[in-house]
Amino acid sequence: MSFCLTSTKCSNFGHREFRIRGDSPALTADAVWLIEFLESSVANGTCFRPGETIQIGWMVNLIEEDGADLLTFSEPDFQHFPIKFSRSVTNTLFHLRIQKDTADSLGLLDLLAIPSIRDAASVTEDFPRSAQVHLSRNEPAGLHSGWIVEAVETDQGKEGEPRASKLISLYELAMARSDVIPYLGLPPSIRVLRAGSSKPKVFLNDDEIHIAPKSFLARYLSAKRRVGAQ
């Protein structure tokens, strides 16, 4: 494990301390934030119990015992459906970081609207086979995140042609198309054309939004272009 952090202030309030683990040293600062969030929540009266779940970003984490005196988190492994949990917060912190950084790259951090992996999205049947997809988001309604995912072009038809659609969870969407994860915290009325490509276009209320130079998203897409050129 690249980091293993333990809280120190929860026991002041008669609560067990937390130990969290992850695989990426680049997420250590985010892990410190999570520890501070947990300590603050306990200080404000929140009680965390083994077997319960907590949503961190869009992730649904399972609270578990870590020995006799500590609590820890497990997260979905993004390899199995139904969900199987793995004792880590790597994806939890990584997904939260890239969703926040993507919104910030577009000047939309104040409008961040992160759903839950349990929420639904409407997708065309052929979206996993399409090299690129169009994303759009309506206002969330009930357990529907508002996200609509449409294949750009596959063997079932060309762009603009009607296709059969279905509902799936955002967890299933992310398993099939990890390349859309950075965009899924963006607010309603957003459209991302050709997500999955190295040159997507982003619109909010039909006004094009330009990606800030040297931002996370600009660097991410530049890396995709370099890989594609090899």
C-alpha cells in the first residue's frame, strides 16, 4: 500500500478511530482531507457503524472493522457486478479528484453536481462498442442521475439515427466506459460531444465552454493525443 493513515481525534468523542489505505502516493493529500472530514463529522455528532455505507464523492463505501479498535472502508472494485468490495479508498479518492479537477478545468467547480454510482443513466444499447460517446445531462429525477449516453457510431447505426436505449447504474457505465468518469460530476444542462476522444467539445446551455490551458483536463487530453499518435 502506498499510504496508510489513521485518525487521532475520534476517540476524544468515544468513537473508534479510522485507518484508511490506498495504492497511490499522489492521493496522500486527498487521504489527509478524508481523515480530517471523518474527524470533523465525529466531532459534530456523526456515529459510523460497521456494516453501514457512506457516500464519498460518487462512491458508496462500506464501513468495516479493522481489528478490535479501528474502522476502515472498502470500495467497489469496478471489476464485478453485482458489486464486490475491496479494502481500499484508492478509486474513491481518485474519482473524486478527477471529477473535481475536470469541473475546475471548465470553470464549473462551483456547479459541481456529483451523483452516486447507484444512480441510473440512460444509455444506447451499443455504447460500449463505440469509440466515442456523446454525454448530456438533464436535471436529476429520483434515482436517475440525469445522464444520457449515446454512441457516436457503431455497427448498429450512424450518428443521429435512433437507437434502442436502456437504464443502467453509473457503476455499470463506469465499468464499461472508464473514459467518461471524469465528466460525471458536471452539472445539468451540460453536453460533452465525443467524450472518449482527445478533442471533445463541451457545452453548457448551448454555449461552448473552453478547457483552461494547462488545466487537469487539458493535460489529460494532451496525453491521450500523444498515446494516439504512437
